[in-house]
Amino acid sequence: MSFAKLDRDQIIQEAVALLKEEGLDAVSLRRIAARLGVSVSSLYWHINNKESLSALMSAAIFRDCLNAVPPASSWQQWLRDFGLAIWEAQISIPDIRRLIGINRVRNEGVQTALETILATLAPLGLPPAEASIAQRSVQALVTGWTTLRSTRPDDTEADKESFLVALDVLIAGWRLHHDDAAGEAGADRG
């Protein structure tokens, strides 16, 4: 590949592919450069360092999760589908929880993703303040559940079924909270 054709998205895509194939320890700028057929120094025009690459990988995976959520007719359905998309990513990508832990700091990609989520949920009836916390609670449930899940491959479907029960209960709790908040707001106006 020539340097002129190399761009940041290709580098991130290759890094995520390497993560999926071999895990986080295998991801290095040297390995990515070799896979792309370019020199390591050419990557530095697009990616400052491994920490920057790690943050960009995390943002790309999260963006893919958001893109996997189909259009929904309710915020409850959107949150459920969002939880499932994150579940699938965290089950299928080795070391994803390590990557999440490394990239807990807020960055531009995270803020953009949050704005997308809020803009999606508001027309479905979930105000931004509630939506911000609700989507974060879904992420926390997924990450906690996938961290503590059984590591036996034959238990994956049972883990998913029990996770879906927990996700549905969480979303039902958000619906009750939302309905109570809406009722209080209506009472304050009346």
C-alpha cells in the first residue's frame, strides 16, 4: 500500500481486525504497519502513539455497536437493541474489556457517540438527562455481565438468556422511573 492511500480509518480498521484475531497484546504499530505493507513511521502521520490508537479503536468498536442498532419505535426497544449490540461485541472481541478499561477517559469520539445516542432517544420520548444515565446503565450492565459470565463456550447461550432477563428488568425500571418523572412534571404544571 502506498503512503498516499493510507488513512487513519484503514489503520484503525486493521488494528481492530488484529485485536479480534489475536487479542490486545498483539496490537502494535509495528504489527499494523507490517499488515498494511507500510513503514511504522508512516503510521505516525495518522496516529500519534499506541494510547491514541487504543482510544480510536475503542471509539470505532463503540460506533460499530451504535450502527448495529436497528431503528426502533420506542426508547425501550432501542436500549434493548443497544445492549444486545454491545453484548455481541464484548462476547466476540478478545480483550475488549481491557480496551474499555484503558480508555475510560472521555475523548472526542465518546462525546460524539453520546450526542448521537441522545439525539436518537429524544424523539423516542426519553429526555437527554435520563437518556444519558439510562444508556450508561445499559453499558455498565453489559460490561459487568460479560466480565462475570461463564467462560465455558457451552454456557454462552444460557449467559445471554440470563443477561436478557437482567437487561429487560433494567429497562423496565427505567420505564417506571421515566413514567414517575413525567407524572411529577405534569403535577407541577397543574
